[in-house]
Amino acid sequence: MIIKEVENKHYNTIKKLIQSSFLTKPKTRTNGIKDAFEVRQEKKKVTFTYYENKKLMIQSNPNNNIYIELINIISKIIPIEIEENNKQTTIEDIWNYKFHIGCDEAGVGETFGSMFLGCALISSNNFKEINDLMKYKNVRELDRYEINKLLNKLTNKFRFIIKQYTPTEIDSTSKIVLLDRGYVELISKIINNISKSIIIVDDYGVSSELRTYLLKLTLNDNKVIVKHSADEEYTACKVASLVSRYSRLNELDDINKKYRLVDNRKNYNLIPGTGAPSNSQTIRYLIEYRKQNPFSHFPSFVRKKWKNVQEIERKYPKKIQ
């Protein structure tokens, strides 16, 4: 593995942390090398070479579990790119894999409802057909009818797993932590020791927990890509986006049926809607709910730690009986 642009202070911090937990041995330095050492433990070796151009090279046997432990230490100090040597994966490379695994989520930034994480697995046998169907689709722009239509065409052509985080869970834990842990769980279930796979994650700000897990997968002949807007470029991510959006739309349907507000005097019905913070209906619903239920907390589908919800709480506080 090669990590570029490692500042001297970061390298020194990494080395000190490693030396506090492992036995290290200096290595011979040649021209262009600023420092070099190796870690030896349980007959396993990991070599670190820090170059004058701030490049850090880490070399090890692919089956070395100590390597993963060391990578975990490093990832807490500096960001680590998943793709080795920052090589760009070509379309031809992608088609060569036996299995395509995509990860994407729905409802991350919304005020109402759960966050749904989707993980989809497509075998090479079905990849061309699915790719042809999804090629020019932007899942974020599809309505309910179009999503249902696509899923019907894709029935039994891929596997998927969904993980749901409730508003209560989202309020109590960092979104990044939930996403990292959720995708570790989903990928570990769906990959099931499969090798020669390409795993693509839409980059929401992937942190060390998921990065370390993904790096471990690369040692088993898998390819990993973490990229912003991957759901617009990679078929497996588009399918993951499709199933996560479908799950969220189903939940929103239930919420809008169950929590409709009725004002007979003004002769109108008001539903929660999508819960988008920028949607005026979201704020209108929260205000109207509090007016009609002055002694009640907001319903369980509302993410109460969201800034827009807390602003309403300040302007229209719950009354005490």
C-alpha cells in the first residue's frame, strides 16, 4: 500500500503509536528514503518506508492480520485511500469481476422517518442485463411508479439486504458511525467469503471503522471503490439506491396515512410529506402538529435532534399540564 502526502508530523505520530504497541526494527535507508522500519510479531512482518517526497509505503503478506491492525492505527491519524496507488478503475476492469456489490442509502438528511441502507449483490451472469436497464437512470430523480417498474423488471436478478435506522437511533448516535457500522454488517453478510468481487460504496464521509474493514476485503482478491456520487456512475450502487429508496417510500406512505392532521374548521388535511428540511410542508406540519397537540412531544417518526425541529421547539414549546 502507498499513501501519498504524509506530513512529517503525522509520520512521527504513526511511528510512535506503533512503537508503543509493537516491536520495531530500523531498516537500511537509501537515497530518497527519509526513514524505514519493520514490525515483527508472531513471525509476521510489516515494513514501513517513508520517502523524502512524503510518500509512505507499507508492505506485508496479504494474509497478515497484524497489517490490518496497523492500518487501523494509521487510519485514525490520516485518511487512507482504498484503491492502491490511487489507480483509476476502468469500465473494462469492472466487467471482469464475478460479483458486483453496491452500497447506498436513502433518507440520510431528512427530518421524518428512518434512514435505510441498501446493499446489493449482482453476479456477472446478470450484470449486463441490469446494467442495460440502469445505464441512463438517475435513481434520485425517479418517482414511485418508475421505481416499482424497474424493481419488477429486476426481480430475482440480484440479491439485496436492507438495514433500517429509526429516528431514535439517528438522534442518539452520529450518522457517520451508524453508516460505517451498518455497511460493515451488510457487506459482511452479503459477501459471505466471496472473492473476486468489486465492492462500491457511495462516499458519505466514510470513517476509519468501515475503511479498515474494506481494506481487509482487498486482501481476499476483492476490489474496493469509495467514491462520491457512486450511485450515479456504478450499476451496483444504482440498484442499492433503488432498494433503499423503495423501502423509505414504503415507510413514508405509512407515516402519511397514520399521521394526517385534519382541521375541520379550516377544511383541510395536512400530511407530513417527505420530511425534507428545505420543504416548507415539513415546517408547516411540525407547527400545525404542535398547535393541535400542545401538550404532546412530536411523533416518533420525527428526528428531534434536527436543527429545524429544535427551532420549532423553541418557537412553539410543548406546554406542561
